[in-house]
Amino acid sequence: MDRINIAAPAFEYDAEDPEGFRAGLARLGKLLGAKESGISVYDLPPGQAVCPYHYECGEEEWLLVLAGNPTLRRPGGSERLEPWDVVCFPRGPEGAHGIRNETGEPARVLMFSTVVVPTATVYPDSDKVGIWTGDEETDVLVRRESAVGYYDGEV
């Protein structure tokens, strides 16, 4: 496949996503074979979020509102967005963000990002860090409190 029309993408919903995070996802970059950038469209029913509040350590992300009025949370507070609003999230804590639909109508957003592997994602609300290596057997999501010293366990 060499093109996808985002007017009606085939959304996937993960049955394991908890209430509040049940957004539909269409990973267009993956479907089109992209390696260094990613683009996804999210369908946000009322009361649902794209993912937990987070920031990326290795990737820059962009948001384009396609429909509806999702709420964007950033370090400085929250604001209601409108169709065609565009926002860039730089790497690091200043780029922390969360996108949630707090209205009674559906919303749809497009996220674009660089793809960096390996990378890390930080989740400030739950104090977790995800390390994404490109190998699911090696990837890990941990609470920062579980940190150990550099030589811990070495012989």
C-alpha cells in the first residue's frame, strides 16, 4: 500500500486499554513502511485520552486537530483545542503533553513524530520511565523508585 486516505482510516481499538484511554488508533506510518518518522490518527470518543501524560526523551512530536475540541494538557496547564490547531512537543520535560476528549462529541487528532530507537518515555504522573529498545524482549517500563546503582548486581 502506498497511500491511505485519512478521511476514513481503519481504527484499531485495544480491548486491554483501561477506561479513559480507549482511543481508536490508525498507525499510518507503519502501514506505509516509514522507518524514520511516524504518523497516527486517533479517534477519541468522549471521555477518552490518546495516552497518559508523558514526554519523550528522544523524539519530537506534533499534534494536528482534525475534528472536535480535545483538551491539551502541558506543563503550564490545559487548554481546549479547535480543528486545525497544530502543536509541537519538543523532546524533554518542556514537551510533556496529554490529549483528552472532555467534550460530549467525538474528536479526531493526527500525531506526527520522529522515530528514534532506542529511546525513553517519561510519565510524570505515575513516575514511570519506559525504555524502548526496538526489541520487545528487552523493552521495560519501570517506576523511577526502582532505580539501582550502576554496579548493583555486578560481580
